[in-house]
Amino acid sequence: MRVFWFLLLTMAVVVAAVTLAVVGGGGSAVLQDVEPERLTDPLPANRPVGRPDIEALRLPMSVRGYRMTDVDEALGRLGAELAERDARIAELETALAGAQATAAGGPDLFKRPGEPLNGQPPSGQETRPADEEEGR
């Protein structure tokens, strides 16, 4: 019967010690009040977002998953970056197409003086073989 009372008393002491540790009594602060995690916008503000930035992005967790405002902010920023890049790509493709069209219709920089642009002789002139011209 003494073993029963000893075990009962030991269990009561252990439960009391654990309770005091969790609640914070006895000068021990095991569980402290912690400020909830907030996203500190790890995406760079002074340059375009790159792949390493997205790979390093870690959104803080909440009780039910990720914080919707943090996710919305990150996705909004990424969407704006992609829209800006798409507009820049479209602008460069338009400029390239214009430059190619100008080059195709513009003067040929590699033609000899007096030679027509399309390789045909000027109207009213016939091409003669080189040996006929030398025989004259």
C-alpha cells in the first residue's frame, strides 16, 4: 500500500511541475507570447523579380494555412512583373519586325554602283556576256 501512495504523490508532483512550467509560474517563461509572423516583402523593390527571388520566397504560416493578405500581395507583385515583361517583349518584337521590314525594303548596302536593286538590268539595257564586251 505504501508503493501506491508513493506513486500517487510522485504523479501529483510531476503534474504540478509540468503545469507550472507551461503556465509560466516560478519565474520560468517557457511559453512566451510571440508576435505573429508577418511577410517582410522579400521581393526586391529596386530591380525586377528573378527566379532566385521566387525560390527564396517563404510565406509565413497561420493557424489555417498561409495568410491570405501575404499571398495576395506576393501574387499581385509577381503578376505586375509578368505584365511589365510581356509588354516589354511585345514592344521589342514590334521594333524588331519594323527593323526587318525596313531592311527588306531599304537600299541594299552591298550592291555595286549602277547595279539595279533586284538584279535585273535597268530598262532599255541588255546584259552582254563579258567576252562580247571585250571584243568590241
